[in-house]
Amino acid sequence: MEAQAQALLERQALREADEEVVTDVYLTNMISEEEREELKAELDKLEDEIATLRQVLAAKEKHLVEIKQKLGINLMNELKQNFSKSWHDVQTTTAYKKTQETLSQAGQKATAAISNVGTVISKKFGDMRNSPTFKSFEEKVETTVTSLKHLIIFPIFQVHSAFSQI
């Protein structure tokens, strides 16, 4: 029993360690030499085609850059054009139009509310100014200002007249 377990462990270790080799062995055994040669030829052909396509793409990209230079199109101009086009595309979406309409209505309502608050505050100040308490306060301020004027202005006249007499 122990020998069987040991053999199983050895086989399992071999499979885990050499999985790629085993796969290669299976594939090699499954295809014939003729098929193998055909696949290699096809692989070489595909690699050549890919290399050719890369060369063609590089040549076209170079030509594209030359044309853009002749037209005066640089990276900054392209970015501006792309941004303008993208912004235009955004503005023409229904989501943008609905959002713009909603924000416009909200702005109008906010303006009306602020106007109403201003009107209410103005009215309250008017009411407060006409109240007996405010009138009493206003009279006291006027009296104080008048008293201060007398305290400051009359002594100056007295000093001025004293110097005039000298």
C-alpha cells in the first residue's frame, strides 16, 4: 500500500513539474510530421504578414504626421478641436438639455425667493424704523450728537477768540 502511494506521489510530482514537456509530447505525438511542417510554414507566413503590416502602419503614420504638419495641425489644435467636438456632443444630449432646463428653473426659483426675502427684510426695517422704540433711540442719538458738537465746537471757538484778542 505504501509503495502504491509513493508511486502515485512520484507521478504527481512529475506531472506538476513537467507539465509543459508532457503537453509538448502529447501534441508531437498527435500530429504528423507533414502537418507539423505545414503549421510551421503557416506560422512563418503569418509572422511575415504581421511584420509587413507593421511596416505599412508605420509608413502611414509617418505620412499622417507629414500631412498634419503641412496643414498646420499640431497637438494643441487637435486637442482644441476634440474638446470642442466633445463639448458640442455633450450639449446635444438629452441628459444635458434636461439638466440645463432643471438648473435654469432652479435658478429662477432661487432668484424669486431671494427677491422675496429682500422685500420682507426691507418691509421689516421700514416697520422697525417707524416703531416707537426706534424713534426714541433715534432721538437719543440726535441729542447725543448735538451735545458732542457743542462740547467740541464751542471750546474751539473760545480758544480761537482768545488767540484773536492777543
